[in-house]
Amino acid sequence: FFGIGYLFDITSDALTKNLIYGMLIAILSVGIIFFLIYGFKIKYFLLGIIPNILPLIMTIGIITFCSNFYLSLSNAFIFTVAFGLIIDDSIHIINSYIFSIKSGNTNNKSIAYVQQKTGRAIIKTTIIVLFCLLPLLVSQFKSVSQLSLITTISAAIALIFDLALLPRFLSRIRL
């Protein structure tokens, strides 16, 4: 229970917990903001949380299943960055759908609008992020290769979720 290594482990564990708590606060904040902005309905709170946390949970599951993954300080930081990327795309989808509905379009027209207009932009930005991060997978520095792995898996899952499932989910909750 002495030495620099012990102190480093204690500090690293505390910082990891703080990053996880911070990300949970960010997730809840997004839900609360959606709740406040879109009419004080619980479905908007859930709409702000569910599409943004599922890709992270799925990423943890995939990485844990395929390797001996553990949540270190660098991984906790990477998940907070990935959350920022994920939330950006889903907010664009949700806002585009709500805008289309409020403009008088039907559910089907709104989904088509989201997939044609917003979906194309999200696909392009996600492809750019993926291609920029893929070379980092072969890095000898483990934190850098994990940054690439976690972020690319999260971004790919979020893209599939945002384009295939989120519009259907939006149409079913009757905004």
C-alpha cells in the first residue's frame, strides 16, 4: 500500500469514476434538455437518452466479447468522446424529424425527408471519421489503437441505429 504505483492506481481509478459519472450526467442532461424543449413529455426524455446510450452499450458488449477489455482511464475518456459523436448525429435526426412533422408532413414523408437530407450528411461525416481513425488501429500505443477501435465501432453502430431504427422509433411514439 505504498509507493508511486499505488498512488497512480488510486488516482487513475478516481479519474475513471469521475469520467463515468460525468458521462452519466451528460446523458441525463441531454434527456432533460429534450424534455424541456419539446413539451415536458417523458417520451422526449427517453428519446434523448435511448438512441445515444445504446451504441455505447453495444460497443462495450462487442469489445468485451471479442477481447479482454477493461475500463481504464483512457477507455473512459474515449467513451466520453464517442458519446459526443453519437449524440450529434441523433440530435440531427430527431430535430430534422420534428421539424418535418411540425411543417405538416406525415410520418412517412418525415422519415423520407430525414433519410434523404439529414441521413446523407450523417453518412458522409461518419465515413470521414471512420477513415481518419482506421489508420490508428495499427498504432503500437495501446491508448491510440483503443481510441480508434472504440470510436469506429461506436460510430458505425450509431450510424446504423440512427438511420435504420431511430426514424421508425420516432414515427411510432407519435410526436
